[in-house]
Amino acid sequence: MAKINYKAALVAGLAAGFVSGLVKLGWENLMPPRTPERDATNPPQKLLEQLGVPKSVTHSTYTYSGHQLPWVSYLVHFSFSSGFGALYSVGGQLLPWIKVGQGIPFGLGVWELFHVELMPKLGTVPRAKEQPLEEHVSEILGHAVWMWSTDLMANQIYQHLNNQK
């Protein structure tokens, strides 16, 4: 059994998670998961507000090309994506079964845990049965593509970092 390079696995997961966060944002442009009304306060904003962060902070934006973009939401989005990228990369080195199916089952598990279980129980999003079908389709496919892209990139980066020695 080859020795695990934990630093390389962590760096690979963080980097892959960041880039796959871009993939997930792109996916949500093609298949928006929420109605405009529900997206007026998106789940990252709502969760932060539930934790006591004022709306003036959670709804802070920056302007690019005339668009108001929610930087706080993006901070949460990319932290989540990079964090799970690191967990997947390091965890997959320790427990290879985590990487079965090139990350797709892992991504679906993350969707189930957060969008079906935790966030509804916290009141951050409606119960799964009350969410529109389009939301489930977008989030299920989006999480599958997100973690699949994490898997591809993390593996390549990990191999590259290990070959630099």
C-alpha cells in the first residue's frame, strides 16, 4: 500500500473543490434550483441570518458588469465546496470506497444530507416534499456533476503533486 501524502490530498481537495464550485455555479445558471421569490434570500443567506448575521451583511453585494452579485453567498458556497473537496480527497485516500462512482454517490449523499435532511430541519429551506420538482432535479444533477468534477480534478492534482517530489 502506497504512503498517503496528506498535504497533497488536502491541497488537491481544496483546489478541486474551489474549481468544482465554479462548475456548480455554472450548472445553476443553466438549471436554477429556486424560484426568483425563494432566491431573494438564498439558503446561504438564510442560514447565516438564522445564526444571527444581519441581513445587511448577508445580502451584501459587489458590482461586476452592471450586475449586483452576492459575495457573502459566494463565500459560503466556495467554502462549502472547498471543504467538501478536501474531505472527499483526504477521506478517499483513507477510505477508497468513498470514491466509488467517481464521486457521484458522494455528491448525492451531500445533497440528501443538506437539502433533504439538515436544511429543512433547521427551517433554512422548505421540507423536501414542499420543494418544487425543478429544485430537486437541479440540485440532484448539480451535486452529481459537482462531485464528479471534484473527483477528476482532485485525482489529477494529487498525482501531479506526488510526481513533483
